Amino acid sequence: MDTFTVFLNNAALMLILCVVYDTFSIHKISNKQLREGLIGALVGFICIAVMLNPWSLEKGLYFDTRWVLLSLCGLFFGTIPTAIAVAISGAFRLYQGGAGGIVGTVVILVTALVGLGGRRFKGKFTKVPNWIQLYLFGIVVQLAMLSCMFLFPAPMRNAILAKIALPILLIYPVLTTIIGLILKKQEDRREADLKLLYSTALATAALESTPDGILIVNRQGMVTRWNQRFVELWRVPQHLLEMPDNKLLLAHAASQMANPDEFTAHVAELYKHPDASCTETLYLADGRIFERYTQPQKVGNEIVGRFWSFHDITEQRTAAESLQMMRFCVDHAGDSMFWINSAGRILYVNDATCEGLGFSREELLRMSIFDLDPEYQLGVWSLHFEELRTRGNIILETRHRTKDGRIFPVEVNANYVHFGNHEFNFAYTRDISERKRAMEERLKLEQQLLHAQKLESLGVLAGGIAHDFNNILTSIIGNADLALMRINPESPAIDNLHSIEKASARAADLAKQMLAYSGKGKFVISNHDINDLLEEMLHILQVSISKKAVLHLNLNRPLPPVEADATQTRQVIMNLVINASEAIGEDNGVIAVTTGCLDCDSGYLKDALLDEQVKEGQYVFIEIADTGCGMSKDTLAKLFDPFFTTKFTGRGLGMAAVLGIIRGHKGAVKVYSELGKGSTFKILLPASDKAVELVKHVAKSDHGSFKGTVLLVDDEETVRDIGTKMLQEMGFNVLTANDGREAIEAYRSRHDISFVILDLTMPFMDGEQCFRELRALNPNVKVIMSSGFGELEVTQKFIGKGLAGFIQKPYKLTALRESIHGLNIDAKEA
């Protein structure tokens, strides 16, 4: 069999396989990835089929029609199917092996790329190639295949080309054209199917997308088409639409009408006049209202049926009623309402707007928003409306101006509304004057609370520092006191010891001020008449202030007494009067000190600096007013902060101590100040119903020596050390313990302990718990409590519990001796 015959047989096999391929319905698969994968696989297996029946030049050197099919696959099917087909056929050709295995695989790849290049060319210039273009494409493919033969050695290449070039160039371009035309036919059929499907889908979509119910019938009244909206409007059962005529469908529709006989008669009249068209309104028994339109359906000039459309206009007919009701609601709403266009012109307002602004509706409709809102100028309004257009709704605060010129704050709820080509702002506005006032009052109360909490926190810190400071000072003052007793009066070191005493006394005074600020200072409470205290202080106050300042006492009598520490109260008055004098400075001025009594309610106390426990009731006040420089808001905000001072040499504890003392007395402070005009401080102290007490001073002896054993308990080693030395100086034997647990063990093991000096604040077991344990061991135990905190705070914890005494740190030998004298301990002469 010669070469031409073999190639013709091979081409025939390819044609048969391509016809078989054409019978498959792969292109109907909707999943694109699956469809392309199946096409590529099918083409690949067809290539394998033709490779199983090749023309063999010699063993391992095969020629078949695979490259024709692969090039057409690239031309018609695209990249993914071609790549799959190339992979399958290439893998099989490599599997076959032989002398042409590699070159055969290259032929597969090159001809597939030629096909993909032709597809790109086709997409740019022509949609579907004709037979001439397909023939030329076939020649190009065969030339590309033959060019791959140059990969063989020259003798083999020449032999191959001499044997196959002419048959291939004559037969395979024709084969390419025939197979291409088969594929072109399939592509044309597929495009026609798609166009028909698209046209049908478009018609169905148009029919279903209309809001009207559509019904189409033929000349005999049989239903031909309808949409779902028609079924919904008339609630039609499916079987009525499949009837050979429209009698039952017409009866179903008539049963829903308010006047069924009239409806049926009118339909019959229309069928008698096939060319008639009309529009009418249908009233249904359930209250719905339809607008019906009908016209003949024509194909050319021939009437083939009738077209009916039904539009539900129930909402349109009731719109006027709804609009009237809505306008009534809007006009009688409590909030003001505005319709405003995009230029800011007022289109409509309700009655509340007119009432709130004082304008008539006619006046407002001649105005714009710029006439009412002093903050909305044209540029601001443009930005506002753009934001409203973007967000749809904005809630903001602004101000409105009434007809009489009053300006008040309003909350605006603005809403973007778009009708046709017009844009509007429908805004609710509410007068928020009362809300703003309430918010300001609440903010003021919150600021006062935060300030009180801050002062309380600083008070706790100051009290803790003063407590630890007093522990240190106890050692310093005690050692200096003992050294002065023991040293030779002629010693040159005695001046140094006195300097230590003075410095320690100043430090102790500073600690007392810190305790006073914390409200934990040493208070000696008794009932006093504030007027008497002021009269006693008059002379010292006059000599303490500037000579340019005049002091006036305005004492109202009688006043109820107050339960207070006289010394601390004098310190408060002195601090405030001296500050008033310094505020007057070198100018002439007046300091007025006024007393009186007030019934204070929560409204009066709400802006006072006070402790949370201050309650409503009767208060005695001391008011100290000056005509000095006054204070700024920043200074007022920090006035009572520890270590804040406006004086070059000040330590910033004077006003802090004042606040602490007042807090400790359960009182309050009110401050009024205006820069350049002066300040007023009003001190409020709770009035007492007890009589004024006369304080008797009893001299206590500090002579004599003691005997017995003392248990000294303190967690500070320096305090235990100096306390031991002081007690030994007075003649006592001293046992020490560094916490409550050691103290209990020591007291349990000894029966000769005369009394206990017990520190209040200790780790593991504090003084309060240790005191309870000691009382459990011996109900008659004598305990002197020692603490860096003030006497009042400590002794209040032990009222009625049998505490024998208290001594505050730092203390000197004389103070310790006086505390021990109060225990009635047996003494012996020194």
C-alpha cells in the first residue's frame, strides 16, 4: 500500500472519529470547567485512537492525523481543552517511544500552539472562518509539522520529507478543512441555540418583570401565555389555565368581583369586537381595585388573540386618604418637622414648628433654613447635605432663632429623601434646652465627684506617708530627747541636738498637716461656739495680716455649738485669713469674716467640696471673703491638691490641710472666686444640739520613776529600739515583739507584764486583732495603742472595748510618761 493510500485511510479514520465526537452533547453541559475538561479528554482519546493506527515509516517513527485534530482543538475549543488533549496525546506518544518519540511530542505541542494562535487571530478579525481560511490554516499546520522534521539528523530528515511531504501537503489541509467545517457547523448550531434560548428567556423575563398581571388568549379564548403576577392577582388555580377555553377562568374572576354580572357582560362585549381596546377600573369584593387594559393581539394585520393586563391600584386609590392622615399626624406631632429642598428652602412645616418659632406657616414657607439657623451658612449647608446624601440619616445639634430673636439649642434628626429628580431633607427637630441644662448639671456633679474621689485618694496616700514618716520621726525625736537628758550641759554637741529637735519638730508638723489633709489628724473634739473662737483669735489675726488689709468680724448671735477640735478649727481660720491677706497684697483691701447658721439641702450642697457622708441639715458657717486678686479656673481646679501652690516659698499643704480638717469634721467647703475681684470661702460645720463645753487644763506631773515589765510591740525596729530606751529610762523592764503573733506568745508566757504598748499597723496580725486576743487572755489587760495616724481615727475603733490609752507617733519621753501616768501604774521615787 503506497503512502497516499495510507494517509487517506488515516484521514478517513480521523473523519469518522470527528463525526462520532459531533454526536456527543458535551456543549450542553452548563458547568464550564467540567465541559472544557471533557472536551479536552475526548480530543485526547481520539488522538490516541488515530495513533494506534499510524503509518509507520520505520519502527518507532509514526505518522498519523493527531496534529490536525490538536490544531483544530486549539482553534475552536481554547486553551484548557487543548492543554488537556496535548497532555494526554503527548504522554501516549512518549509511551510509544521509538526514534520519533521526542520529535512526535514536539509536533503535538507545536501544532497545538499554531491552533491557539489561529484562535487568537480568529477572535480579532473574523468570528467564524470560512472553508478558504480553514484550508490555509491546514497548510500552515502541515508546514509547522514538517518543520519539526528538521530536529532529525540530515539523512533521516531528507528521507522522511521525501516520503511524506507531498502526501501530507495534499491530503491533510483538505482533512483540516473538512473537520473544521464540521466543528464550524457545530459552533453555528450552538450559537443559534443560544440566541433562541436568550430570546425566549428575554421574553419570559420581560413578561415576569412587569408589575402588572398579563394574560394572552387566542381567538377561541384559550389561554396561550400568562405571568406569575396574573396568577397572584386573581389567585388562579393552575388547572384553569390549562382549559381549552376561558369559561371557567372567566367565572373564577367574576366570583371575586363586587359586581360579577357587569364584569361578565363587559368581557363578552369585548370578545364580540375583537379589534376593540379599552381601559377600565375593576372593583373587587375584598376591597382591591384593579385597572384593566385590553387590546387585540396581532401578527401583521391579522388578529390572533387578545392581550389583557391588570394593575393593582388599591394603594394609589387609598394614597389620598393615607396622605391626609399622615398630614394630620405630622401637623399634630409634638416635635417640629421640616421639609427642606437641597437648596435649603423650606417647603413645609408642621404646627409644632410654627408654635415653637413664633412664625406663621406662610411666613416660614417664604424662608430658608439659613433664616432660622445662625450656624448654617451656604457652604456649611452644602457639606451637610452631601453628608446626608451619603449616609441617609444624620443626628446633630444646632441652634434655631425664634421670631422674637431668642436662640435655643435643638437636636435635628435629618433624613435624606429622593423623589424622582428631586432631593429633600425631612428633619425632626426638638428643643433640648432642658436636656442641655440637665446634662450641664450632671457633668458638674460628675466633676465634683471625680474631684472628691481624687482628693480622697490623695488623702489616703498622704495619711499613709504621714504614718510611715511618724514612725521614722519617733526614732529621731526619741533619741534626741534621750541624748539631751544624758549629755553634759557643757557639751558642744548640745546645740546640734537642739537643731535635730527643731528640724524633727518641723518634720512632725509637716506630717500633722498631711494627716490633717487626709482627715486622720489628732482631733480633740468638744462643743464650741464659733463666735467665741473668732473673738479669741481676733488679735492674732490682726497682727498676722497685711497692714493694708482691714479685718471685719460680722458675728451673728446666737449660734448653735459645733462639735470640733478647737486647735484644728483655729488652723483653718488662720490659713484662710492669711491667704486672703496675701491675695490683697500691697493694695488696700478688706477681709470680712462672717458667721451664721443655715439649713442646707442637697441643692445647696451639690456644688460644695464635701465628703460623701455629708448630709442635709443645719450647719454653722464661717465665711471669709476678701477683695484681693481672685483666682482663675485652673487655680480653682487645683486649689486643694497637695503640694500645689502659687507662692514662691509655699509647700502647697495649707489648703490641703484645710480640706482634710473639714472632711474630718464631716463638713463642707464652698468657694466663690472671680479673677480681679476677690474670693470667698464658706466653711460649713454640722451644728450640734449639745451645750458648749469649758475645757479644763489639768497639769500632769512628769516626775518619778516606775517599776514593772512592759511589752512593747512594733514592726519597726527603730521604734522598738528607742521605745525600749525610753521605757528603761523610766525604770521599766522591757519585752519587745515585732508583730501581733509574737506579742500574744510573749504575753501568754509571762505573768508579770504591767501593760502593753501596741502598734496599730503591723503585718501578719495588726494591733486591732492583737488587742482582741490580749483581751481574750486577760480581760483586765492595759493597752496603750500607738500609731502614726491621729487619735480620733484610732480611738473610734476601740470605743467601749477597754483601750487604756493612746500615744501618737512621733512622741518624746514626756508624752510617753504622761500616757503611762494615765494607767495608774505604781511608781517609786527616782
